Amino acid sequence: MITSPSSLRRSERSRRATLQAALDLCTEKGYGRVTIEAIAARAGVSKKTIYRWWPSKSAVLLEAFAEAVADATPFVDTGDIGADLRTHVTGAVKLLSTPPYGPAYAGILSEVHHDDVLAEAVRDQLVGPRVEGAVGRLRSAQEQGQIPAGADLPLAVEMLYGPVYYRHLLRKPAQDEATVAALVAHVLRSLGARGY
């Protein structure tokens, strides 16, 4: 499992510089050409420092991407599940459409097929928390009577995210606002949500 050491044991300035350097290099060179050596040189830290904190360039980029996702796709509760899901999914689409985040995430996902440690880290640091947050927001709507009690909330989350990542990984055009709205409406209709 890839774990980040306690922030008490590492310089926040160096951590931030390393994450930003990795993202910048991913934009300039593409994921495949990013190296730990280049990240260290750009960030002004030693390779030893990076390897003390992260086992690979994928781990560096995963931490940077996970932070960006959390900032760009909050799970707000305005009382309107449709509006909240549209805001959330639109944030994910925008992030994935914006270099360096989209290319970095595609690169990370290409590595998970032959790196079990990275695959576990992606599940633990990124996918798990996002799914938990999405299910929590849907559960809140369920408690408010907007979604029926028997609805399969984890399946609904897969239905929401699946088309976003399908388009991203196959490099299809990103969803526009109308497509996101149609996706959200379809998922809520499938759950038997009130008003859909």
C-alpha cells in the first residue's frame, strides 16, 4: 500500500513544490516522460527526499490529483439532489478536461493494470473516499425523501461516474452541461427519485 508519511515529518514547502513540479512536467512532457529525476530537479529537492515520501512518480501524481479532485468536486447539500449532482459531476468533467489533471489521471490509470500497490492506493486514496462521499450525499437525499428507501446507492454512483471516466479514458469529447444534466436525470430516474 502506498502511504504518505505524516506531514510532520516532511516540509510542506517541499511537498507542495514536488507535487507542482510533477504536474507541470506532466503538462509539458506527457505522463510517460516524467521521471523522479526531473521532478526532483524542478522542485529543488533531492531524489532521496522524493523516494522517502513516495515510492514512484505515480504516487506523487496520485497525491496531487487526489487533492485537486477533493477541491474541485465537493459534495454539497443544498437540499436539491439533482442540482448538487450536476454541480459535482460538472466539477469532475472540468477537472479531467484540464491539463495536467486529466493526462495525469489517465497515466496513473494506465499503471494500475501492472502495479498492484498503485491500484490499491488509487482505491484507498481516491476512489474509495469519492464513492463514500457520493453515497453519503445520495443517502442524505434518501433521508429527505427525494430518493426511495430501497434504492441501490452504490450502483447509482457507478452509473454517475462511469460515463465520465469512459469518455475521459477513450479521449472522447467531455460532457457539456446538457449532457451532464441528462446523465444526472437518467440516474435519478432509475432510482425512482421524486420529480424525475
